[in-house]
Amino acid sequence: MANNNVKAPLTPAVLHILLALSTRERHGYGIMKQVSADSQAKVKMGPGTLYGSLGRMLEAGLIRESDKKIDPDLDDERRVYYKITGLGQKALQEELLRYREVVAVATSNKLLPSTYAYGT
């Protein structure tokens, strides 16, 4: 049953999974590969973190299982595909706006390193 009260902030795992699912439906291994690609291999998501997060996200209504069952490249009927829901898209947008506000504060307080300052 969906819980329509999504708590902010999202955990890093949930944020990365929603980002991976924001462009297309994916199965678990596909999500792990996309998270690695999106983070330039800085985020390593193991199966325990992935499937624990997916279970909680399904329960919260952020994602749902897709009707798609077979990856044409892998031809494996056992793979479960996941799809972001409207609630998941809303939670992702709210989290990205929150990050934008944090970066704006850091920028105004000159906390971010300048890409133009050499040797400082």
C-alpha cells in the first residue's frame, strides 16, 4: 500500500535509484549500472542496499513493478523491471530543488571552490 507522505530528504540510495529510473524502466542490475555511470563510479550500490531500497520504495509508492519482463539484450524472463511513479517523480523533483537551494546557499557563502582561481 502506498504511503503518500514521502519524507525529505531522500536517502542517497533512493535518490540515485529515482534518478536511474527517471529516464526509463530498468531491472535491478540495470539500476546498479546506471547509478555507477551517473555517479562516475563514485557510488557503489550492492544488492542488499538496492533491493532493500526498492522494497521500501515500492511500499511508499515511489516506484512500481513494470509490465515489461524481458530484456531483449539479455533475454531473461526472471528480471523484474521497475518504473518510477508520479509520486516518485514528485519526490525526485522536490529533492533536486532542495539540493539546488543548498548549493545556492553554499555559493552565496563562497563555500564552493572557484573553478577560476588557480593556486588559491
